[in-house]
Amino acid sequence: MASFFYYLTIVFIAAVVLVLFRGLFNMMRGGSPNLSNKLMQLRILLQFIAVALIVIVLWLTGGGR
């Protein structure tokens, strides 16, 4: 079960990176400010989920002890 959450965490971290770069690219090219705002809000949500999954993985594996 811990390995499932481990791989799920990696997926969410990758999603955070993709959304971050998409938002930054949109801002650099002068795109819609509304889209940039929505992407940054999505990034915050994905980061929260990723951190929660990291805590779950650490709890299930004993925190590396």
C-alpha cells in the first residue's frame, strides 16, 4: 500500500511542476491573466495534495526509521 501512495506522490509532484511551468509560460508570453490565476490556484491545490501524500507515505513507512 505504501508503494501505491509513493508512486501517486510522484505523479502529483510531476503535475505540480507541469502546471507551474504552464502558468509561468503563459505569464511570460503575455497570455490571459485569468488563465494564469487559475493555473496558480490549481498549483496550490496540487501542492497541498502532494504534501499530504508525502506525509501519508512517511507515516506508512515509519518515517525512514
